[in-house]
Amino acid sequence: MPVEEFVAGWISAPLPSGQTVPSDWREGPHSWHLLVATGALGLALGHPFDTVKVRLQTQSTYRGIVDCIVKTYRHESILGFFKGMSFPLASIAVVNSVLFGVYSNALLVLTATSHQERRVQPPSYTHVFIAGCTGGFLQAYCLAPCDLIKVRLQNQTEPRAQPGSRPPRYQGPVHCAASIFREEGPRGLFRGAWALTLRDTPTVGIYFVTYEWLCRQFTPDGRTPSSATVLVAGGFAGIASWVVATPLDVIKSRMQMDGLKRSEYRGLLDCMVTSARREGLGVFFRGLTINSARAFPVNAVTFLSYEYLLRSWG
């Protein structure tokens, strides 16, 4: 199985919004370093939005996005928006590598065509969906422990440590992982993994189908999509996937926080029923607005860097 897709996925962690790939990016390995660095910067720029989303989904103390932003800034300073960022920063390359690598190689198995040949012989949307679902399923299990630690740290609302103040429950990602392992056992590190898997498996399939459909709509047959087309298709693919994913994203986040003090839910279905009974059906769409706002630029540049890397090796 070719490894180019895994490497391209590894490097194509999202660039920051508005960042473009330099014209001389193909000329040497220094360009790889640039894409990795800008990918890390893109994640850092998007993390505050993710923190607000997670808090809206798991806490009832906020009246909305603005209220959450204001309270977080007043109580925790600007650093409050970056809690839990180190593990995603360390894992984003691996997660992207698994997602794009499995997706592209699954398409290779289903269609017997390489990435370069797929513009001349485009795969069916059924094959694209199956390959995307396969990538999403395997990505979820790589992501589960890191995502759990991120969510736990993001929900710590203690301000910066001051003399005499009570320290937060977790002192950092390593301490968080060790504490979960000690208190909840090895299975505790995979709390919420089923919800994460159910979230990612179909939605990643929709993600790639949306991207492929939009690219084909705005690209002549047999031609390579332009950078503008890739950006637009990638951005809208990100929004479409989050529209579908948000209900299970809410359940996933709530189950990851369950067990911190006492177990409130008996399982995924009980979490869904309990949440709907207490807060109405609208609870399943908390964070959708901020997810969509973040999804467009992040996924647009992710696809742009991924496509450019594969073309350079073609």
C-alpha cells in the first residue's frame, strides 16, 4: 500500500485561515517544515473556539457563545481558552495521517486507482463514502484518549494559580492521563469512545463525499481542481460534517466528563435521553454555530495542503 497519502495527511494539519502555500514550497524538505509549523499554528488559532464549544456542550452556566467567552476571559484570562491544547498539538499529525492515509488506501482497494488517476476515473460516491467511513472509524480509536484528556482540561475553569488558591484537579495532560488511569482504570481513557466512533464514522464519509461532489461540480472532467475550488470544497465539507456530527459531539463530550465526580449516565443512550428530557432537543445542537465558523477555514486549508503535497509527488 502506498505511504504517500499517510505522509501527506501527516503534514497537512490545518494552516491558519488566510494562509496560502508559497509558490516555492515544492523545492525541498524545508517546505515540509513550513507546513507542519503552520499546521500547529492553525490548531492553536482554532483551539479557543473548541474550548468555548466544549464548555457550552458540557456546562449549564453559560447563556451562549458571547457569555462563555466573556466569563472565561474575566475569570481565567486569555490563557483559559488554550487549556488542553498540548495533546491535540502533539497528536494532530498522527490523526490526520491515519484519516487521509486510510481513506486514500481504502479507495485504492475499492477502485484500483491511485490518487492521480482518480481525476480521470473518478470513484463512485458510494466508494468515497465507504472509504471515508473506514478512515473515520480508525481515526476515532487513535483520537479517543487524546480527545478525552483535552476535554477534561478544557473544562477546568480555575483561574491561573495564585498563592493560597486551590490548584486544579489536573496539573497538565500527563497528570490528567495518569489520574484517569489510576482512578478509572485503562477503560477510563476510552470513556466516550463509542460516541466518538459513532460521530466520526458516518460524518467523515459525508465529509469526503461533500468535498468530492463540490470539486467535481466546479472542475471540468479529467482536470485537476484549482486551489480556489479545493479551498471552497474543503471548507463546505467541514461545515457539512459538523452539522451531522454535532448531536453526537455533545453526547461524546458529556460522557467524557461523566465519572469525574460520579457516574451520571448508564451509557450512550441514557445520556441522550437524560439530556433531551432535562434541556430539550436543542441541547444536541449546542456548539454548532462555533463549530461551523471554525470548520470552514480549518478544513479548507487542510485539503489544500494535502492536495498540493500529493500532486508534487505525482
